[in-house]
Amino acid sequence: MNWQPVDAYIKNNLNKSISELAVLVAQPSVSAKHEGLQECALLAAEMLKKRGFSVEISPTSGAPVVFAERKGRSEKTLLFYNHYDVQPAEPLELWNSPPFELVEKDGNMYGRGISDDKGHFTSRLHAIDAILATDGELPCTVKFLLEGEEETSSVHLNEYVGSHVPQLKADACVWEFGGVDEFGYPLQYLGLRGICYVELSVETANQDVHSGTGGSIFANAAWRLVWALNTLKDENENILIPGFYDDILPPSSRDRELMEALPDPAPAYKNQYGIYKFLKDTAGGADLRIQEVFEPTCTICGLTSGYQGEGSKTVLPARASAKIDFRLVPNMRPEKVLKQLREHLDAHGFSDVEITYHGGGAPSRTDPDDPFVRLVVDCAAEVYGVPMRVIPMTGGSGPNAMVQDALNIPIVTAGIGHPASQAHAPNENVKIDLYEKGARHIARILQYFGSSAD
Amino acid sequence: MNWQPVDAYIKNNLNKSISELAVLVAQPSVSAKHEGLQECALLAAEMLKKRGFSVEISPTSGAPVVFAERKGRSEKTLLFYNHYDVQPAEPLELWNSPPFELVEKDGNMYGRGISDDKGHFTSRLHAIDAILATDGELPCTVKFLLEGEEETSSVHLNEYVGSHVPQLKADACVWEFGGVDEFGYPLQYLGLRGICYVELSVETANQDVHSGTGGSIFANAAWRLVWALNTLKDENENILIPGFYDDILPPSSRDRELMEALPDPAPAYKNQYGIYKFLKDTAGGADLRIQEVFEPTCTICGLTSGYQGEGSKTVLPARASAKIDFRLVPNMRPEKVLKQLREHLDAHGFSDVEITYHGGGAPSRTDPDDPFVRLVVDCAAEVYGVPMRVIPMTGGSGPNAMVQDALNIPIVTAGIGHPASQAHAPNENVKIDLYEKGARHIARILQYFGSSAD
């Protein structure tokens, strides 16, 4: 097939797509703060309508879900999953430009959500524009499932998916993200860890106490929290909750084979984060890759208690809390971890430690030898000029499992990210060159998938 | 002696004194934030000058020290120690009135520092006014030592005291605070615990990491901190730093006798703080009083790391820190604790945990049978109509030991506080009635002390 017209369209109209992305970035949509979600959903819906999609915005108990569909030439249906919410921009002082403003500099674009996930969404729209402009019709039916709580564990997506299975029905799904590694090789991520995100909180009195008065006789919420946390994981990274590791499906020999084929991730991590070693002293290579994604975690994401300002304040805190993120590998389940955690805390005398569940989801995987995976991998080679690297499992999480369990379809990744995209961190960014390549890749996936045999 | 004219002056001019206090409260002077200290020192100095004191404001490496002196009739010299700095007002949302505004309501005055320690300072000035107005002369020489870093462990007072011993020379000292218990009995506090205030901090990377990527392979600053803290104290309140308890002088039988004579503090604490039991399940009485002040502490005053906003953020924190306050009993020394802490952390593999010393001071005690103590106790009975209760040691800290070590004089307390004064907490307050009684008590101390035999 002659890709010249499509590729030319994508190149020549890049600024139009970037302008659309700028509109989305300028609309803060921080799900953790319930900020601007409705507004951002409407902006995204408008963009889909403009392309001839029929759009439905469905309220949920949380942020609205945007569903869109446009019929195509063949009987095939491709589902895109994206999200319009973003991570909080804090710490603001570490940004080099205003987080909610698309700023171009030296071939990069900066802004909160520019990669995760607003840029992915608009680059896909851009691919669709290119096909419609050059062909007049989509090669297959295209559906978009766009949610607004991905960054807070997609707490309400299940209620939507569960009641919209016929509407969502598709033959394959392209997940929210994707991109290249530090060597420019496109990456195919075929699995996501699950997650169970909780907040542990303790209250020991109705108000803080002067530490001179209280230190010897009043319970201290911060100490209670530290002792409770300490029972969860030891210094060798062993998670101490009974039964936590019971259901784990270890990586297969095929997983290891795929991991062995990938480059060593250690140098790039060391360089980017200024570290000199990894947990458990793992040197790198396939061992590090397997540890990175096939082990469950218990990560403290935040601690808060008492006085946190400058200098000293002699206070005994009445309240303390920790945010904790458990990443789950196949076949763990968040509900089970939550139950185990409660039992564990109670067994250790920490029934005073309350658990607030901030959401979770199961892990998911797609067979690396599925025909759709092969199609996406082959298209990538055309666009990037180098083979796509297949990663059997990744460390992140998403509502992948909800969709996979409900629709039973392969889920692939294809996108615009790169290793220094700074997702979830200050100065989140995307390279314009990769934005363009991402759109070209999506255009090819649509075309070949639409015309592929069953 | 006829106290009617002095007492009448104190009563009739109360509003004048309260106006002066309002001026001081309206000047934020938060030493933890280096806020308004110079300004507040100048205001206090001006108030002393107005009363005929010769005043000297001495810069230190931190906040300035205000020293004032006015000669009196006898050869005796009484030294008042006060401080013009206050605790931070946070958490602001728990105040019922603006913290830096004196608000009167139902016989109480509210505001940050209204008790600790601005109200104590102005009530003493008010007593001096009453004596000058009725007698024309002070019965003894009066000196004021007024510092601006008491709430941050008086880090620079030692450098001042050390180089001003002849100037500070006195026969006795009235310390910054004092007041009544929940039954209205005036209290005599004869000792202060020492303090060693530190911040522990850990940095594991040059930036936060996405918890999905990093959880299994990157060190987590929050976990490092939790594990390090956990080695400091166990759930039974045993401080685990080797040698920590070595130098402790246990309470004497005289200490226990004095504690036995005091009422049970348990009911008031339970009621005020909404708690139902104390550490180590101590029921109350002298046992609780002894535990409260004769045991050293290791109090977490604050914890901070990672995301602390609403909801969830999936981040692996690169930085974490804890503020910790060790209270020291006789004969512990802060420098020694600091050294032991460093050695302990290193021995447990936490050389990555940095210690920032925010200041400290040694514990101090005054003999309960000193003649000046008896004079102050007798004066109190006249003013309050009930006997003063003698407390051999208290839980708080102050630069008491610096003054006592340098001048070798008895140090007593006499003041305006009450158990719900909320020092260091929101809605700090003073009862106007006790403010007046405090001034009357100081007037008597001055008069009897000035005319006492050597």
C-alpha cells in the first residue's frame, strides 16, 4: 500500500493536531482532586463529534465516561481505550513551564498529561483525520472508550463496562499508551500489573498534644503508623502479609525468552534517576526486567503527620496517614489483598489503623503470539524502521483487566511516549517527532486491521 | 503589708495591659519560620523602656536577645526569663478566631502566644507598673532576659548567656510560665526536661518515580525512613538506641512524695484530649505523673513524604523526612543523644539517613526546699486562697539549664496559664481572671523578695 498521502497529511497537519492537544492540556483534569473532569470530558467529546463519531457521555458515580463510535468499511471493530484525566501537577516548583499549558521547546512539548494520556488521544484522532482525508472512510469500525479516573485507579469504570458490554464489543483493543525505548525501538507492552491503592490512617486523640506534656504518656499517631507500616514489608523487600504471594503465577519461559531479547534497562534508569543500584542488588538485564514487573509491590506513595514546615515544632500528632500502592501480578486480586491487609493489621494489634480503599484493578495479559499482536508489531517496523520490541508484561496498572475480562480480546499498546516522558512527574513531555510517528503507526494499524481476514 | 492599692491598680488598669498584649499578639513572631522576630523584639524593648528600664537588644546568630534592667531599693536582684517568639499557628483551619489577633470572649483571651509567652511577659510588666504606681520604686533590682528562639530550642541563647554572665547575675529567677491546675490550685514547677530536636531525612533518587515502574526495583525514601524510625523505639515505648538510658538519674523519694501530694492528672487529660488510656496502661496518680516527666521520650513530631493530597497518586517518593523530639531527663545531655543516634542509625545500615539538628538543651532542676521557692509558694497562697502545689519536675523543655548552669540560682515558675490554655495548639487562650492573679502574684514576689534577708 502507498502510505505517502497518509503520511504527508499527518506531517502537514501536525500543528492542527497540536493545537487540539493544547486545548486539552489547558483544561486541568486532575481526578485525584475532582478538578475539571466534566469540562475535559466535554472537550474530548466535541473533538470526536467533529470527526463524525456518534458520542455518548455517560455519568458514573465518579467522572463521566465518553463513548464514541464511527462505522467503517469492514465488519471488524477496533476499540481505543484512553483517559482524559491526569495526575496532580505537584510539586509545582519543579516544573520549568506552567503545567497546564502546552509549551514547545527544542522539538518537545511539555505539560501535564501531554503524554499520559491527552497526547495519545489526539495523536489517534490525527491518524483518523489522515485516513478520512485520504480515503473518505474508515477501514473498520472504530470505538473510543475514554474515561476520567484512570489516575485514581478507575474506581467507577467497572460499573460502566459491566453495563455496556454489547456497545463496547470489539475484535481488538489499542490501549492508552505506547512508545519507544531509549534506543528508539518501538515497544509492545502485553500486560499490566493490577493495583490495590489504600490509605492507612490513625487517630490517637481529638487534637495534637504538646510533645513536652504528652511524649511519655500519650499514644502518638505517627508512631502507630510507623510501627504498623513496618509490619507490612521488611528491609529485604519481603511483603509480610500472610498469603500475599499465594496466588502468584510466576513468569513463563516464553516471558523470560522475550525479556532476554530486550536491552538492559539498567543504564537508562541509573542515568535518569541518579541512582547507583537497584533493590535486591539486581544488576540489570532480564533479571531486572523480570523483577520490575513480575513481582508484586507494597509502595508507600506518601506519608503525612504533624508538623511539616520549616524548623521545629514540638507537637505530638493526633493524626497520621500513609498512601500505599500494592502492584499485583497475575493472578492476584485487589479485593483479596485488601482483606489480607485488614486481617494482618488486626493480627498485629493495629485495629486502630483504618484502611480507606482508593481503588484497584486486577492484572491482565495478552498472548504475545496473537495475530493482532503480530499485525501491530509488523506495522511498527514499517514506521520506525526498526523492529518492535515485545515486552510480555509491564509494571504499570490500568483498567486493562476490566476490558479484557468483559470483552475477551487482545489488547496492544501503540503510542507516543519515550523513557524520559516524565509521566506522573514534573516536566511531563513528548517529542514531536514521536507524536507524528505514533499517528502514522495508528493509521497503519487501522488500515491493515480493517482489511485483515478473520 | 497592705496589698489593697497594688491589687486595685492591677484590677483597674487591666485593659491597659491587655491592650499592650494585643499589640504583641498582632505581631506574628514565629521562630520556626523566622517570621517577625526583629519586629517583636523591638515592640517588647519599647515596652520595657517605657517603664524606665535600660534596654539592650543584642543580635545573635539567630533572633535578637532583649536584656533590660532597672535598679531597685535593695541589693537583691530578680531575673525574669521570657520569650517573644511563638509556635506556628498551623493548622489554621482549627482556629475559631484569627490566630494573630487578640480576641476576648466570655472572660477569655485568644491568640497565638497569648499564654506562651507574650501574656506572661505583659502580666509581669503590669505587676511592675502597679508597684511603681503605688510605691514609686522597685523593691529589688529587676532584670529581664527575653529571647526569640524558645520555640525552636533556644539554639542561640547559649552564645548570649555565655558572654553576658556578669550582666545577668541575679539571686533568683522567675521562669517564663506558670499557672493553675484544673482545680484552680497554683502550680510550682521546679524542673524542665531537656530536649534534642532533630530531623531525619532520606533521599533515594534525584526525583520521584512512577510507582508502577519503580516499585519493585527502586529504593523508596518513605520506606527507608519507616524502617529507620522503627529501629528507634518499639511498640512498648522502649527507646532502642544503645546507651540512651545510661545517664538517667531516677526520681528521688522526695520527688515521689511531692507527686503523691498532687491530684490525679488522668481525668483532665482524658477529657481534654478524648483519650481513654495512657501509654503503658498507666492508670493515673503519681505513677502517671512520674512517667510523664521522669522518662525520656522519642516523639515523632511530623512525617512528610511523597503525595499528601486528596485521593491517590501513584508515585514512589525520592525524599522523606521526620521531625523527632527527644525529651531528656536528668542527667542526660543532647549532644550525647545526637551522637548515639548517629551511631545507632549507622549500625543498623541507615547511614543514608541524614540527621539535621534543630537544637536542644539540657534538663534542669531546682531544690524544692530552697528559701526562694518557699517565698514564691507562700505568696501564691495569699493571691489564690489555696496552697500552691509543688511539682518537682515537668515534661516541657526550655533553656532553663543554660541559665541555671551559668548563674547557679533557684528558678521558679509563676504565671497565668491553665490546663486548657492550648499552648502550641489552635485556640491558645488565657483566662482574664488568671491574668490578673498572675500579676498580683508577681507583685508580691517582687516585694517580699526585695525585703527578704540574705
